[in-house]
Amino acid sequence: MTERVKVVTLGCEKNLVDSEIMSGLIHQRGYQLVDTPEDATVIIVNTCGFIDAAKEESVNTILDMADLKETGRLKALIVSGCLTQRYKKQLMEEMPEIDGIVGTGDFHDITTIVDEALRGKKPVRVGNPAFDYDRDLPRQVTTPRYTAYVKIAEGCDNACTFCSIPIMRGKFKSRSIESILGEVRQLAAQGVKEISLIAQDSTNYGTDLYDRFMLPELLNRVSEVEGIAWVRLHYAYPGFFTDELIDTIADNPKICKYIDMPLQHSEDRVLKRMRRPGRQRDVRELVAKIRARIPEAAIRTSIIVGFPGETEEEFNALCDFVRELKFDRLGVFTYSCEEDTPASRLPDQVPDEVKEWRANTLMEIQRDVSKDLGSKYIGREIEVLVERYDGRSDVFIGRSPYDAPEIDGEVFISGCRPEIGAIQKVRITHAYEFDLSGEGIA
């Protein structure tokens, strides 16, 4: 009987790409991929280990899947991803339910791991954390047919004091342009129109491989692939955001005017303790430069509150900073004390209840900012990538170039009948807190 395999993905879209490659290898091996864990004889849980909440979710998911050995058809439970790279010994010792482990740099061996686990061998493959994405590997894309993520680099060299990514993913390693373009061409041939380029630090792309910043050239080359309409950039590190990159985004009509640039904080003393590049003055100058060169740009950032030593005065100044700079999109995270990171050894850890209050307060400020910013779209004509139809409301729903998949707002379209996956011009008539609505333009 052919084994039936379910890959369960936790964490970020970088993990999703890894899962899609494992799924491609599983399919190539001749095993059947299934949609639900209950139908699977083999389950692979691709874990996240970035912060405490992600670790807890990973462990709980592993235990939930293990229950299917009693209630379902499950023969083998494999665990992969960041949690295994960091805690392989603890997982194997404390969770006997696990039948095999594969790390972040070794999942090209997933079919061997599955075969050995089915034979009762309890295999462990955890070596170098950096995966070689230049290999020609199959991939089963699980996102909607019109959009896909492409990983352009792995790992990180920035050594932020709060971050465990270098521990789990290794040093920064760029893929070659040829490898990336080959994958984009394959995706375009399958009907993908939107490519989201991802890396832990995308702006540093190419410095290790070509001895210079190559992201502008990569963006232009990807946009030239036939069939690709939108190119979206994620996780731009502010310290490497060059004038050339700003000009490239401004001048190329296929590059979404969407700047995803995690800043983490505004106050100089906190930024220094975080080991982040530059200071608030540099951030303000960069944001002003982007907005002057790309007036329509939507800037998304992320902020960490409750970093060790963050005072009430510094938090209040951060709130003022968010009110003043008016980011189009904002994510707020409470600091998570990660073992083996420099920040975990800092004094003056902030109590959890204070972190939560600060996060909620900052998000309320951003809600007011978002309401104000939404009005700037009213009356404008924008392109929308149509994603689904809501029959109850008789509207189509999609995303603008200013909204990334799953994390940002949506556009509700009436007055036309576009195809799902089509790019439709829409005149915006209403703006809500995060979403827009408008009428289709023929």
C-alpha cells in the first residue's frame, strides 16, 4: 500500500517554502500527499522555534498528531524545522512519540528519513543549519495558483541580541541569481503572477556571493520573467537599504510599492542594546527618503515592546514615534526571552503583564493611524489581484499591491465579474480600518 503523507507547516512563509520542497520530494518518491492528518500514515510537522509561543505551538501540534497513532492510521511521526535544529536531543529524549527528526539544512533527505522511520529506526539528521537552495529540487506549491514565495537567501549574520535565527538557520547564504530565476520561470509557467521574495535579511542579498549588494539587479531580473506581474519584497533590513534599491522599487512598475522593513524600536538606547543598525535619526531619514522618492509606497514595519530595560519613558517615546511616522502597516510583538541569546542575559527583564499592556496600547495607536491613512485611497484607481468570491455578499475579494498575502488588508470589489487570479483595476469608493472597497473598471 502506498504511504499517505501529510506535511503540517508552522511558523513563517520561509518554513512554508521548506515544506513545499519536502512535499515535492515526497511526491517524487511515489508517496501520496493528503490534505488531512486523519488520512495520513506518515505526518511531518515542520516546526517553528523562533519565540516561546511558537515553541509551545510546535510541541502541542506534535502531541496532537501523535494521538493519531491511537485514533487514526498514523504509523510514523517525523519532526523537522527550527525546533529540531535547536533541540534535537531534548525532543528525542522527552517525546518518544517522535519517530524521526530532520534539521533545517537536511530536509533534502526527507524521503530517507520517512523510509527509515517506517522501518522503526528512529533516524536523526541534524547537521549544518544552512540548506542549499541552489539544488534543483521539486516543489509542490501550496499557496493559491497565482502567488508564490521564493527564498533568495538563508540564515543571517546580523546578530541582533534578541534573535535565535542564526542558531537555527546558520550564517547568511545567498542563492545564485540563476537558481532563483530558474525557480521563478517554473512558477510562472504554472500560472503564478505574484512572486514574494523572502529571506531573513533580503537587503543583504548577494554580498556573500557577488561581493556587492545585488538585490536591485535581482528584483529587475525577476520582473522580466514572462508572466510575472507583481514582485513583492519582504524583510528588508534597514541598515542595507540603499539608494539604488529605492530607485529600483520606484522605477520598475512590476515591483510592488510595498516596503516590508522591520525596525524593532525607535529609541537609541534600546536599539543599541538590541544591536540594531543606526539610530532613530537614521530611521527617520530613510523613511523620509523612501516617501519622497516613492510617494505611494506602503511601509510595513514590526516593533518589539518590553525589551530588557525598556523604560516607561522609552515606551511613551516609541508611541509618539508610531503616531508621527504613520506606518501603513504595523506588527507588534512582545519580547520573548530566548535562551542562548545575548538579550536573555541582560538585566531589567520587563514583566509579562507590562509587555502585553504595551503591545495592546501600541496596536490601539496604530488602529487610529490606519483609519486616517485609509482615506488617501478613496477615488484612486488601483490594481487588485482577485482571490475569491463571496456569494453571500456578491462581491469579489482581492489584494492591492500594497497588501501582502494573509497579513495585510483586502479589497472588496463590486460591479464586475473578474476571474479568480486575475488582476482587476478598481476605483476605490470606501476605506475601512484595514480594508478597502470599490467598483471594478472595465
